[in-house]
Amino acid sequence: MSDKRDTMNIFDPTGMMKGMRDASMQQWSKMMTDFVMSDAYASANAEMLNAWLTTSTPFRKAMETAVNQSLAAMNLASRDDYMRLADRLTNIEMRLDDLDAKLDGWMRQQGSQHQG
């Protein structure tokens, strides 16, 4: 089937145009790939991203403040509230693990005293 596509059919008036289109697309693809993979593009992209992040920070902080105030007005928990809660639960979990380890040690100690 690929042989039919590769050979030019003189009865197909659009065949030459299709071939030119395919060659053009292939050339554009190679050129754009080379461009995107260049160090100059990466550097320019990094500069634009850095500028965008720098300019968007005040807007992000203002939005975060407005959202936190709105949540507080509606008596709802904020992201910071959930983070503090997660930290406290992690601390409780670690203490429970320590108590469990101590209890296991105490139980082994009691078991060895009763056997001896």
C-alpha cells in the first residue's frame, strides 16, 4: 500500500500538492523540534517563566488573603487550618507509635519474668 503512495499517479491532480504539503510539514516539524531543543529557547523560556512568576506573586498572595478572609467569614477551614491539623495528627500518630513500642517492650519484659 505504501508503494501506491510513494509513486506519483499522473491521474491524481492533487498528488503533487499532497507531496509538497507532506514535505513542508516534515521540514517545519524538524525546524520546530530543533528550535525547541535549543539552549537559546530554553534560556528565553526560563526568563519568561521567571518574570511571570515574579509578577504573579503579589496577585497570588492577594487572592490567597481574600480567600482566607472569605473562609473565615463563613466559619470554614482554610488550607492552613488543614495543614496545622495534619501536623498535629502526625505528631499524635508518632506518639502513639512510641507508646505502642514501649508497651510491647513492657509486655515482653513481663512475659519473660513470668516464665523465668
